[in-house]
Amino acid sequence: MGVSMKKANLKLIGILLCLILVISAGLYYYNRQDDKMTYNEFITLVQAGEVNEVIFGENENFFQITLTGQNTKYKIPNPKSDNFMEFLMTYNVEVSYKDTSSGSPAAQILLLVGVIGGIAFFRIKRSGSSLVRNANKNEDAIAFMLKDVAGNIEAKAMVDDVIQFIKNPEKYAGLGAKMPRGILFYGPPGTGKTLMAKAIAGEAGVPFYPMSGSDFIQMYVGVGASRIRDLFKKAKKAEKAVIFIDEIDAIGKKRGKQPNSSNDERDQTLNALLTEMSGFHDREGIIVIAATNRLDTLDEALTRPGRFDRLVEIGLPDVNARKKILELHSGTKPIADTVSLEELAKSTVSFSGAMLENLLNEAAIFAANDNKCFIDPNHIDKAFYTVIAGAEKSDTSYITQADRKITAYHEAGHALITKRLLPDSYISKVTIIPSVQGAGGFSLSIPKDTLYMTKRKMLANIKVLLAGRASEELIFGSDEITTGASNDIEKASGLIMDYINKYGMEETFGMFNSNVMNAPAAAELAELCRNRLNDLYIETKLELEENLISLHNIASALLEKESLNALDIELLCA
């Protein structure tokens, strides 16, 4: 679909360039002045027999001539004498009259512009309709079923009745039940929203029409709305179908309240979508499924009853779902018996389905690079940290001993505070080996699966983020702190903002979210966040001072081994 759209756009650009060239040439021709000649020069040429034709036009003050063997026209003042015609005939000069009322250069230019503009408009319309036609290429593909979607048990239960609606809409209509007009899948990227939509079509045995919201947004007003109508017209011909619109926030963002804050093309496209969804008959087996990563940005008109009636969260998989996803993707890969998918599922907290698939794919690549026939735990381990932090840099010769020492104490601070304040978290790896993504090192801890984050754990997570900078200042002094904590400070600032403003956990600010105000108390909130973060930073330094021996032990071990695991940290902190 992307290739065909690209070709259509290239053709359109070519047509527009041709249109510009034609207009430019026409304007040049229209504004070009004929070469001028004096009347005396004209008489001399006539007498010499070099004048081929004299042309009289609407302007009686001038006439044009052409010379023998030349295409250039010359403009000469008209003497308007009685014997002028007789003089021309004496020297056998051809005389003609040109009617400019219907064949002027301006009229010719307008005709050319009209023809080429019509061709361009036809191309635009055709590119839109061809894009919609391309959305149907997967409708006869091998059916994709719900069993092929690992995890998301609750989401599957919420769409099961929709599948029955599509299969037998008369059964529900007979009881007065109306089929949902649309389903909106929302959740983080890579959690399987597209797969779920495809599985619904596969279970129902109906055509699947996938499109992306960005496909409807063009620079030409009306093209997106036309594509929406063409797509729904195609689906209605099939009588039963699933229309899937990914990234619907591209066309469904909240419309501006001010007249100059809206986008005409996007508004027309959204209005066309809403109109088409409202036009479904209760007995039609057509369902519209949309997906977004930003539910909060969608227009309220989309999520009201009668449009997208049902909102289904496709969230990050829990430990059981992660194990099933790993089993699904490992089915086509030779995994060694020493690899425990159950343990891997426990260590991949906050991984999406796409990340788990990428993890096994990276492991397979590492195994192939090592000329192995099976994926062993070492390949899994290497792929795990590659997905998390990026591949390790192979050349570290440029790193000075002083920089290694700073990095070692920075990462030791993270690991020590994690061990002290979050004992339930599993410290998977601490390393001072830099990655290609720019990290000088990292300390990776894996929390347990949980539904909620307590106040104590939230403050502990903030302290873990601040521990790297606190360790640098404690060991090297306040004047020698580095830029290595920039990402930690950014994350800690976001957490303290949520702690105070979103979750109402700060007594001073209370249970109030300033975002509901038209003019949020930004200055007051920023000052409170800054003071609270500074207090937590002081507490973190005190915690490190109380465990200074463990901090030195971890840093020294990192300088020696470069990487430590959970058992190493346990022994060093004993």
C-alpha cells in the first residue's frame, strides 16, 4: 500500500511540475513584446522585396509583419494613409487580418491550465481510490485466529460477543440488541492491537480492511473524506466485514475550539468517518475497529455511544501472558533445553509482545553469528541487554581510568540504593561497559509484577534515580559531578510530578490535580516538586554515607570485572 501511494504521489508531483512549466511558458509568451521597427525601415524592406506578410489586428494603431525566411514578427506603427494598401499590393506583399476575439494567448493559457488541472484532479482522486483498493489485498489471506494472539485474555473476552454479532447479527437484532458501531483498542505500542483486530476478522470469517489514519491525511482538502467514503462503500458491498483504522489519532484528535486552531482536511475526514459510522444498519455485520496509543488526545465525538461504543485496553502482558508469547514465538526457533522460558518471562517485566518477539529474534541472530544450531542462555542474555540498553561498544580504548571510576561509582550508587530500599526487585545486571545508545553503563533491576505502585516504592524509585549523582558528589565532591545523571534527573522529575500532582501523595499539595484548571498553578507546583526532589536527594546521600563500605566494594568490583550480577551484589552488600 505504501509503494503504490508513493508512485501515485510521484505521478502527481510530475503533473504539477508540468503545469507550472506550461503556465510559465504561457505567461512568457503572453507578456513577450514583438520586436519593434520604424516605419521608414519597413518601407525600405518592402521596396527591397523582403516583407512576406502584413497582418492587421484589432489594434488599429499598429500592424505586424513577417520577413521572408524568418518567424519573428515585427511591430510597426500604422500610417492609416489612403494609398497604404495600394502600396503593399504594388510590391506583392500578402495582407491578412487576424481575429483575436477567441484565440488570444490568454485564452489558450486558460485552456491549457484547465486541461492539466483536470488531469491533476483526476490523478488525486484516483490515488485515493487506489489506496482504498489496496486495503483489500489481505482479505483472502490465511485466517488469523484468536489462538494466534497470546495473552490479552480480558480483551479476548470483551470482543467475543462482537464476533458472534458479525456472524449472526439477526440473532441479536431479534432481541433488540444493537451491534456496537465500533471498538477502540488503546494501550502502549507493540501490545498486539493490530493482531487482535485481524483475529476478530479471522474468527468471524469476514474480509479485513486495514488502513492507517495517516493514509487519510493529505495536503488536498477533501481527499481524506473521499477515501473514507470509498473504504466504507467497499466494506458495505461485502455485507460483513471488519474495517481497521490504525493510529486513528492522526484524524481523530480533539478539534480546536477556536476557528483558526482547526485543520480543514482533518476535520472533514473526521466528519466523514463519524457520518459513515452513524449510517450503519443494525442488521449489517460490519464493525469498525480503531487503535491508538494516545486515548487522551481523541475527540469526544469519537468515543460517545453510537460511534466507538466499546473501549478495550490492550495492555502490557503479565508474567503468564509473557510466557505464552515467548512460547508462541519460540515455536519456529530451535531453543536449547537449558533455556527456561518461565524464568525469562519473570525477568521481562514491562516488555510488550513486540519487544519479546524482538528479544528472541536478536537471540537467534546472535546464535547464527556464533555458528550455533541452538539458541542457548548466553544468546538470550546478550539479546536481553541489547534490547534494554543497546549493543555493547567493542572499542573502549578511548575511555580514561578516571571516567571508568566515575561510571563505576555512579552505577554502584544505583545498585546499592536499589538493594537497600527495593529488596523485592531483582538486580539483573550492573555494568560499566558503554553501549552504542550513548549510555556509559547501566544498572538493571527487575521489579515484581504488581497492579499498584505504593507511596513508599514510588519514593524509593526516585531515590534510586538520584543515587548515581549522589554517589558522584559523595566520592568526588560537588565540583566534580558529571553530566551522566541527565536522564536520571529527567525521569525523577517526571515521577515527583506524578507523585504530587497526579496521585495526590504529597501532604502539602493535597489530593488535587492542577491539570483540571484552565490556568494550572505551574509556578507553585514546580517549586514544590523542586524542594521535594532536593529533600529526597539529601536523604539518598545520607543512605549512601551509612553504607559507604558497600558502595566502595561494588565500585571496586565493577572496575575489576566491568559487569556484576545479582549474586555478586548480594555478596558485596553482605
